[in-house]
Amino acid sequence: MTQLTFKIQKDAQTVLSYLTDTQKFVSVHPLIYKMKELNKNKYKVYESVKLGIFTYRFTYQCFCHGLDQVNYAFPFARRRQ
């Protein structure tokens, strides 16, 4: 399982609005081009990475574990398919 951490120079409410709306999240993520909701906390994520003339596309499932109100952390766990 992979854990990712990012620091963003925006207020917590703005960041939360992008983390809770998959379309907004996809619009600012450099590799993710699509997210499909599978159930309430589970998503299928589609990524595309360009390496020179080759494009590597893959998917994985992402599980949202909730929001840490103190640190405004929004932990995700992902598992490759």
C-alpha cells in the first residue's frame, strides 16, 4: 500500500473541495485522466504516463479513508490491479 503526502498553499476548504470532487481532482492532476466511482469510498483511477515516444497507461483502485479534521489530511490508499 502506498501513502502520498502533499503540501499545498491554499486554504483547507479550497483543497477539500478538490479532494472531494473527482472531476475537480482529475482537472488538476498531471497523470490521472479519469476516475470512476465504484462505491461510496472506492474508485477506479486511470493514469497515463508519457515516457519519450511511449505512453504507459494503467489503472488501480483507490480507497478514501476519511478526513482528518485536525490536519486536514485526506488519506488515500491505492492498490495496483
